[in-house]
Amino acid sequence: FEGEKRTAHLMMNGVLMSAGLDAISIPADKAIDFRQKMVRFYESKNADEVMEFLADLHPALNNTKKLDAEKEKKSENDFGRSFQ
């Protein structure tokens, strides 16, 4: 599992970087969660959970989610002001 995981991570980041995208890094505090999701993937052959986890770690997607949340908050504030 360890060697395959490292190889897969390198390959994944190689593909991302060759497409001009940032690499994905799994922070130490999320490593156990990642391993648990990988075990469930190996058992179920359903990659949805682990793919969502990895997508959430991608810098570009993470920044997009932050921007969307900020836009939503601003929109809610603007809506509230229209009734004042």
C-alpha cells in the first residue's frame, strides 16, 4: 500500500503539472483521513469519496471555494441591506 500510494501520488501530480495545474499535497493532519478513504476505495472500488477529498485539497479549487463563499456572504449582506 505505501509504495503504491507514493507512486500513484507522484503520477497524479505529474499529470496535473504536465497540464499546467498545481500539484496536490496531503497535509500531515489529513493523512489518516486520506488512508481511511483509500481503504474504503480499495474495498468498494468507488473513487467518489477519495476524489472529492483530493479535489478539496487542490489549491485552485480551494481558492475558488473561498471566493464563492465570500461572494455568497457579500450577496447575503447586500440583500439584507436592501430591506433597511
